[in-house]
Amino acid sequence: MIKPNIFIVGIQKAGTTSLYDTLRNHPEIFGPLIKDYNNSHPFFSDENYYKNKKKKFEKLFSDNNGIKNVITSDVDLIEQKQSLIRIKEYSPNAKIIICLRNPLNRLKSMFKFYKQQGKINEKEILENELKKDSEHYLSRSLYFDKICNAFEIFPKENIKIVLFEEIIDKNKQSEVLDDLYEFLEISKLDTGLLHENKTGVPQNSFARNIYEIGKDTKIRSILVHSIIDKFFNANKRYELKRKLFKKEGSVSSENVVIPEETKNTIINDSKKLKEKFDIDVLNTN
């Protein structure tokens, strides 16, 4: 089996799904349908899984018919340094793609996303949510340490930074994709970016409620891996999930107010990123 050698490792809400679907549809790349598989297959984030369930993880890529470029994507991978270390150990010459977005807009988008998913009340304000769940809002909007980890573990030439604001810009998109194709050493295409993850209102709230039952619990994990996986594999489950949770409509994030302390923390982190790596994520609008 040809192991994954292209990894989109984050950042969440920075266009990773659209980029992944664009690249996996390239004729010189194979990628399974499933993305963000960490909950069901925590291969790189869980030491026990990494040591003992390699075959189960690699089963996700079993439909590959000999294509040498194999891509995978999970936004949780950038969040833990140990996950990046395991990627390097598993695939020493891996190409790493990191999507970044203006972190203030990313935070707002995450808040909007949770509202659209029905995970928080429509009238809730961001300040209250930051107190409950700073990890998904603030921590994931701080890039400096994550980028330091990536460049510490992987050679500079094996890392490609993609800015969300550039890849969705019709005037810059072709140049960004061409640069990516060159980085991956594959043929250039003129297909543009596939927009597969437009956030909106869940089409089937009943199905979503059923899906959420026992999510992230050990019992559900055992049930999935011991029983369900034998008859209904992860790629098929992911395909069904995308159909059930097809989204329509939108919820505005224009009036979301970021607390001043949070905003300053993000700005200071972004300034360090600019100073050390010359990556400017604040002036991207």
C-alpha cells in the first residue's frame, strides 16, 4: 500500500475542506472521501492507536489503484506537536500544507459555524462562549507556536503555507493553485477551487441529533470500531454524513464582537508570526 505523503494539517475554518476536495480530485492524487477523521481514527493524535492500529488507519486508503501521491487532511493535526512528530516518523518525506486565515475572522467564523450547527443558542454572544470553550475559539486562532512546531519538525521545502483570503480571491486563486501543484510536483490544472464546505443551516436536524448521541465517548468509539466499521466503513459513513448534513442558508457574523483582551492576544501572536516567518495573516482583507 502507498502510504499518505501529503498532509493538510489545519487550520480549522481556513478553507481546508475545499482545498482537500480540489486536490483529491486531481488525477495524479488519491484521497479518501473522509476528512477530519481524528474522532474515528485518531492515528496521529493517540499513542496507543498509532502503535497498534496502523492497519485500521491505512484501510481508509485501500481504494487507491497505485497513485503515488496520497493525500489526507485533518485540522486537529496542527494542534498537537506530537501529531506532527508522528507524521514525520510515519512519512519522512511528507509534504505539509497549512491553511491560514485572518485569525480574527477565523474566530468569528467558528462562532458562526457552531450557531449554524445548533450547538449554541442563536442569541448567545461570543464573550460567553470564550469562557466556556477557549480551545476552539482562541487557541485555534493563535498560529505562532503551531507554525514554529511545523518548521522545527519538517524541512522548510516540505511545507507550504496557503492563505485563505488568497485562495478564495478569484484574481489570485489560479496563481495559488499553480504554486501548490508545483510544490506537489504534479500537473497544473485549470479547474479552480471546489467549494465543498459552505457553512449554513443543517438540512436534517433530527439526523444531526442522532449523530451527536454519545459523540466522543469511549462507548461509541468501541461500538464504531468493533461492530459498525466491519459493515459500514469510515468513508461510507462520511459520505452519508455529508448528505444528511448538507447545509443551506447562512447566519451573519458581521455583528460578532470580539472582546478587546482576546483581540489583543490574537494580534500580538500574529505579529510574532510576521516577525519570525514573514507571514502576514492580519492584513489579508
